[in-house]
Amino acid sequence: HVPFPQQADKWQPDDQAEWHRLVGHAAHVVTYGSGYDVRLLHARNRGMVEASSGVVAVWVSGRQGGTMTALRYAVQRHRRPIWVDPESRRTVWPTLDTWRTLLPPPRRTGRAAA
């Protein structure tokens, strides 16, 4: 799942090469748009959750961002993510109820949802 073809364009050269290598090995690539738009990152995350039978997330507890948003969506869709915590170097499988306590509600920006 790729949000847009230019996703890696601003990354370091080694990271770009790895991204292209991995995309090149994919049996099927789903692309969500033709150019940068932050909404495509969220669409990609939702698409990955919808296409999955399971979720594994590398996430630092409390860190806001796309991973937290994707985890919140996975829990809403009754997926029970496996959590790899890079700070504690532990891998755990919290219950959905535990995930709901770990993930704060989304911040409200005052804008209508896209």
C-alpha cells in the first residue's frame, strides 16, 4: 500500500533505494493517489487495515501521528494489533479494551472530516 508514487522522494538515498526495492518485490501494489496529499497517508493506513486479517504496529506509547491514527482505526474495526514497543523492546498483544485505554481520543481541529 503506497499513498502516492513520490512517497520516498525526499528521503535519504539509501532509504529511497530500499523503498523502491521493497515496492519492486510486492506481488500487488495499491496506490491511493498521484501526488502528495496528507489525506492519502490516512487513506493508505485505512486501506492496509481493511485489507488485513491482523495488524502489527511498531509504536512508541503516546506518540501522536499516523501510526496512532492507524491503530485507532484498527481497534475501531475490531482488529487486535500486536504491539512492538521500540522503547521497552517488548512485543505484546493487548486486548481491544486495553488498546482503547492506550489510545487517546483524536484531537479535534474544528475542521469538518475529509
